Amino acid sequence: EGVQPQDYTLIKMEVIPPFPPKMECLKGKRVFLAAGTLRPETMYGQTNAWVLPEGKYGAFEINETDVFVVTQRAALNLAYQKLSKDLEKPINEVIYALPMLSILMDKGTGVVTSVPTDSPDDYMALNDLKLKPALRAKYGVEEDWVKQCELYPIINIPEFGDKAAEKVCIDLKIKSQNDKEKLAEAKRLTYLKGFTEGTMLVGEFKGRKVQEVKPLIKNMLLETGQAVMYSE
Ligand code: A2H
């Protein structure tokens, strides 16, 4: 654990019934995957969510009607944190939860939102699923679920264009989501520049600097009930 607390924005993604057998007891509740992100301003480009296939997640009641699917560790942390005023409007696009093999179960909620235009990890994990039928078969992922995850440009970075993660992954010749060293370099290259030099291409703050609008977008997600804060 770091010394500085890490403040995550938890993006609420409602699970659409019918629920799998293990979750049948939750019928009638609103169930959300809650993904921890440091980049709430990238939510316009979300294509899917990520979970660890072998990871142990729980479903935790956060109030009378709502249930969060997260790690037990995050649920315990959340229990000690006052959840901000609740939450009427979930994000309503339909997306799939897909397997990502590099998820850490002791960071955030263990659920990650996927923005393949701006996150090298997300881009490579999606690329692996697109290119590798055996990987899809292993985790029961249908090709259609992956095909519908089209890259949707949301931020321009002068040096890297409108799909920074894709460009950097190609430039560095990254082979897969397991290419840890090169991915660390790709993240280093894109993360800071996205924040300091990025401009929004979409949404209500189109044309403005990422740095300026990040807190505004975060507040909007909180006020509309699409997100809650979480720190660890
Ligand atoms: B970020 P830090 Cl567009 N395991 O969100 C692995 N990765 C996790 C995780 C976990 N349990 N929980 C969160 N994360 C990811 C967006 C994003 C992120 C973009 C670009 C960069 C980026 C969309 N994915 O992070 O080690 C989440 O991905 C680059 C650092 O706590 C979260 O923000 O700094 C980020 O890692 C938190 O990483």
C-alpha cells in the first residue's frame, strides 16, 4: 500500500438480467459492476469492462436496493467510507465484461473500465481477444462481443493523435497484454501527455483541455449518480 491515498472514481455499470445461476438470489436488486478509474474523463470512450477470470468477487449490498460486484477488500474499504448521496442514473449503454489477465485483486475494486483508445493495457487486452480465437474459447467469449468494441476517439494528444494507446502500442511493437515492460513504457508515454496536453474531442466539454475538464466531468458523473468516490 502506498503512503498517499489513491482516490478512485468508481463507475457504476448495471448488470442486465437474466443473472447467472450464482446471482439468482439477487433478483429484484439493481446489481452493478463498480470499476475503479483515475481517468473519469475517458468514460466517453468506454467499450467494455474488464474482470479477472480466476478472481474472487463478491456481491455486496450498499443500500436497500443496490448491490456492487467488487473484491471483498474494496467492499470492506467502502463500508468504512460514506458513500456519497445515492445514485439514480446508471450508465445505460450495453457493454460486456471481458477477461483481462493482468488485473490485480488488491488494487481498486478488481473491476476495470476499458478505454482502448487511451489505455495501452486496455488496447492490448482487447487486441489479444480480437486476434486469438483460443483465448476467446478458453473464457467463453463470443467474437461478436469483441467486435462491437470499436475504438472511439475521445482525446487528441498532439504527439500521438486521436488513438494514443493504439499508436504507442504499434510504435513500441507490443505483442500482447503480457508484455509488461513495454506496456509500462507505453503507459508512461501516454498517461502524463494525455493529462497535460490532451484536448477533448467529444462530449459537453469538447475542444477544452483534459486538465481543465477532468474535475468537471468527474463531478458530473458523481452528480448524475453514474459514479461514486472511493479511496484506498
Ligand atoms: B485507468 P494506479 Cl484511459 N488491476 O482507467 C489492474 N489495473 C487496474 C485495477 C486493477 N485492480 N484497477 C484499476 N486499474 C487501472 C482508465 C485509464 C486508466 C486510462 C488510461 C490509463 C489508466 C481506463 N482503463 O491508468 O496503479 C485503471 O485504468 C494508467 C495508470 O492506481 C486505473 O485508471 O495508478 C488505473 O489502472 C489505476 O492505476
